[in-house]
Amino acid sequence: MKKTRLLCVEDDSINAFIMEKLLAKDYDLVCVKDFESCLNELENGDYDVILMDINLGRGQMDGTDLLKTIRENERISNIPVFAITSYALPGDREKFLEMGFNHYFSKPIDRNELIGIIQNYVS
């Protein structure tokens, strides 16, 4: 049986390592660090869910810019994109959902919650 394919966009190597530890056993997980790498991966492969950090480093486009680019591309616009972020103030969840993210998680991530939501989207 084919494993669910996840694309994680995370510029911080420690956070990317944590995502790998949380998910690589159960999913086909690819982690990339930036906007361009994400778009290249999406052009070359089919992914079931995208896990997107919002802050992708100084001087780069952020996760909200990347989401807009994904939603404008007809071939990949329907892939569920989850915001995974340190932004956790009141109203942040609503703000990111209004921007078009399918789901919002604040760091640190609860593994069971994340897996449950992934399963809801892919089943």
C-alpha cells in the first residue's frame, strides 16, 4: 500500500528534524527549506499534504506568499496546506485559516493531533 506523501517546508534544521522524527515512520516525508525548493518538489512529485512553516528566513518569501503561489497553480491548488508556526497569539489561527490554509498548528506540535488531521484529509 502506498504511503501518504507529505511535503514539509521548514527552514530551521532542528524543526525539520523534529518533523522527521514525528512523521517519517508513518509517512513518505520530504522536507525542504525554502520557497523555490518547495515549488520544485511540487513540480516533480505528487503530494497529499503540505506542512508549511510561516517564517521561512530573512529576506525570503514566507509561507503565506508560498500558499498564494500554490493556490494560483491549477495543478497543485487543491493540495491541503497546513500552517505550522510559532505564531500563537489570539486571532492567529483565524488569520491563517482566512488566508486559505486548510488547518493551523502552533509549535510545539502534538503528534497525535497532527496525524489525526492528516488522516482526515487523506481518507
